[in-house]
Amino acid sequence: MLKHLAFVMVAFALAGTPAWAAADDGKATYDLLFKDGTLDDVSKDHVLLYNRVVTNALLPEAAPRDTGEVELSFEDSTPPEASLRFLRAGKHRNLGVFPMSVGNPIIMYFVEATVRDMAEAAGGSPFYIRNRVKEALITPTEVQSGEAMYQGKVVQTKIVTLHPFADDPNRDKMKGFGNLALTVVMSDEVPGWYQKLEATATGSDGPVYSSVMQFEDVEEAPQ
């Protein structure tokens, strides 16, 4: 399962080659979301910490399981690699090791976790869901400017919101996930580039799903 998750996450990053990208504007969206070099300025003896909070009206018992911290650390390897692990209630689960050439893998984990959660809660094929999300990643999308707080100061951000199922013929069968919105908030002033990654879905009866992954801090790696 771990090797499969790592493969899928790397595949997301490699899928933005010119042969796959359908339009220049769409490729610009992808290149912004999967920006190269986002870990280059992070000291390799430090770790990046992200907090993930999940609510799931369709599968309430899954929310506590999926809520916790995600830690990004660096491997002493050639070529350079970054590893992710999920921490909850004093336990941890390895999520995989990824080449730093693909940038910060936290966005790949965010996307794949959303795909998994949607397939588990609403049913349907994860392959179909993943393909619709991949299409959204190369759809020309407006980039908004914003502000966020980091270490007690205001930083400038870029915000991209994707709607993978807005025109999907099956959206009414998705138990509210047809309205899924993926919002990525990025800033050059935040280590690792991603300030917040959020997935939300609201059905006719109210909120269905929310996954908010927010950058918390950069800390020295334990010796």
C-alpha cells in the first residue's frame, strides 16, 4: 500500500510534461501548483510540520483517523529525497520517500488523500476520480492574490481553486462531492511554498467533507 501511494503521488508530479499538458495556460496552472525548487531553501537538518483536520459527514468515523500531523523531513541520500510521515496519538505511519526533483510532495499527498477519501465516502472508482482531478490540474485557472499570517506577520499569497467535477455528467451521483473545491494557498515567504491546502464539498443538506492541511512550523530534526 505504501509503495502504491508513493508511486501515485510521484505520478501526479510527473504528469505535467508537455505531452500531457493540453494548453499553455493549463500548464502554467500546473507549474504554479507543482512549483520546482520549493524545498531548495529549507535546511536539510530541519523538518516541516503540517496540521491536517478532516470532517466527513458521510463517514464520520474516518475523520479522527485522518486528522493529525504530517511531517516532511530530508533523507541523507543521493539524489536528494524528502520523506513524509503521518503522526497521530503518539504513533506514526510512513507515507513514502520522494525525489526532491518533484518539489514539495505535500501537495501530492493532499491530492491523493482527497481522492482516497472521496472514493471511500461517496463510492465510485478512485481511478475515475483521480483522472478528473488530473484534468483540473491542467485547466486554465485564475490565480488570485491574498494575504496570510506566518510567524506573526502578513505574507503575500497566490491562491488557486479547482472544481474537478463542475461539468462532470456524474456529479449528481457523487453525494455532494460533485461540488468539490480544491484550494491551494502558496507563498514564497512560507518554507516549502504551501501555506494551506483545503478540500471542501457541500451537498444540498449542508457540508459533506472538509480537509484542511495547513503549514505549522519548521523545526530542527531530532538527533
